Amino acid sequence: MQYILVINSGSATLKFKVFYSENLKEICSGIVERIGLEKSFIEINNKGIKAKRYDDIKNHNEAIQVVLAELEDILSLKKENKILEEALVAVGHRVVHGGEEFIEPTIVTPTVLKKLEKYNKLAPLHNPANMAGIAAIQNLLPKVKNIAVFDTAFYKTIPDYAFIYPLPYELYAKEGIRRYGFHGISHSYVAEETALKLKKSLNKLNVITCHLGSGCSITAIKNGKAIDTSMGFTPLPGLMMSTRCGDIDPSIIFFLMQELNMKPEEVNKMLNSKSGLLGVSGLADMREILQLSGYKVEGFIGGEKASPEKKKLAALALQMFVYRAQKYIGAYLGILGKVDAVVFTGGIGERSSIVRNLIIKGIKTGDKLKVLAILTNEELAIAKEAKKMLN
């Protein structure tokens, strides 16, 4: 048997899935949490059986070591006198930012790694962690092919009038300042799944895909190709998110620096980590916000003793979140005309019928909108691309 390992490496987490290379059937999945922090642990789901083990995991190299040791047991390689390096045909990696240069899945070489370094400044919360995952695999499994799949690549079809900002043109020409878009692997995957569900050719599919999780983005897809998206130069703009602000007046940044004497790094941290749902309500978890807003959230307990002011702010945050999603969907309906479906995915989009209904019921159209909720599977999408590269 041969396998494809897929890694989604974050700053303090590392998600992974393993697939049979022949049919891409999932074998197991898991996550390493709190890398470099106290009480780090690995959690594995193997054939529906979950196991959690605490360990002292200081960095991504150690996280990968722990994962590989677990995989050797799960895949029974020692019994078969095989080593993991021989059993793995490829490791696929999610890379958030590939700029205009990397618009297709790419086999990672030293030259590719060097070129990718320049995108770290455009996605400082994501790309360095993605690179750390690749480096760890290269260190521990030097003979295995590493294949990078880029979140930005899906947006290569967005027209220039949609991706160029109304700034001096040389900022795009010389510095690459433009709308790139993110969550592309997820949006692409759910578009393909939607085409299958609707029994429609992908190249004739018009949909609006809404990835709503801790990060949120909406993409307009015409004839199976992205034509616009809510995120931009970075994953910060667009929708209101768990801790990110989304669209704001850029002059607010100057006000914060000039009038409140905030440093650039303080403003950056505030906009990325202390804003959004958290900034307005003090809560980053949509389930708790829904409960404090008077909705019953199945399987979630908490928030009953909140003050009236806390409940008021939770309701405000929810209304803001819903309204901003409605604005983008409405705008994309105008661009696309008739759409086959509005598709929700991501942790909130997949699981919360309350949020989906709140968003959709506020959008007025002549025709009834078809609404779908589809479980995203970025790892499977990456495994498919890795298999294509091998073939």
C-alpha cells in the first residue's frame, strides 16, 4: 500500500490527514495543538475512534515527528517491515499565499522555497507556519516529494478590473499590491461538490460560495471560475470574522497611530486578533454569541448568566456579521445575475442553520435562492492535486 499525507500547518497547530494514494480514501486524520506552548497534545481520529495524548511539543519539527510515529503504528508499517518514507508517495501542503507566481500546485524544491519566502510578509500569520511544516517533512523524510497547493491559486481567473486597487498603478506593477483572495482551496472544493450535487457541469456553474469559520470569505464563481472575492491583499479585509475586522475605512489606521499613538504592530495586532466578533462582543465563538442573542444552540452550554449589556453586544455582533455577509452576497448576485445556488461551508457555514437562515432571509431577490451547506474538505482537495502531480 502507498499513501498521501496532507498537512495544514499553522503557527501553533498542525492538522493532517492520510489517504490511500490509489483511491484517495481517507484512513485517519488528526491535529497537533499548542505547538511551542504548555499542555501541547496530539488528537487522532482513526476509523471513528478518537485518541488524545499530551506531549511536550516545542516546534513544528517535533510536531511532525510525533505525527509520523503515530502513522507508523496506524499503518502497521513495522509489521510489514516497511518504513514510512517508502510508503508515502507524496506529502501535500496547504500554502496560503503564492502570489501571482504560484498559480498551480508545485513540487517543492530549494528554489521554490526561496521564492516563497517573499510572500511571508504578505501572509505573516500563515505562510511562515506553512513553510515550517514543509521544512520539517524535508528534514525527517528527505526522499518524499513535497507538493505545495496554494489558497491564492483559485483566484488566477479574477479579471484585472476586480483585483487591481484604485491606487497608483506602479504599486501593483512594482510591489504586487492587489487583491489575491484566500480560502481558495475550500471555495474550489465546494464549487466542485455543488456541481456534482446539482448534476451540472462545473464550467456552466454560477454560485456564490461562503466560507464562514474563524476566518470568513465569500467568492463569486461564474462558469466554474472565480471572478471576485471578499478577501484582498491579505486575509484581513472583507467580512467580519472571529477576531479580524474585515472592511474598515483605511483612515481609521492613521487616526489610531496619530491620535492614540498606537504603533503599526499594535494596530496590526488589534485588526487581526482583537477585532471582529471578539472586538464588538468580547466573544469569538459564534455559538456563544448565538446563545446570548436568544437562540438555542444544540450541544452548546454556556453564557446563561451574562449581563444584559453582554447580551446586547452579542446581538449587535451577530447582526453586524449577518449584515456584512448579506452585502457581499447581494453584490455578487448583481454581478452574476441568476445563480444556481448560494453555498455555505466552514465551521459556521456548515454547522449553523441559524446563521445561514439569518443571512438568506434578509436578501431580497425576485427568485427563491437555492441554499446548500457543504462540508469542506481542503485536505482531500490537496490530496487530489498531489495525485495529479504524481501522474
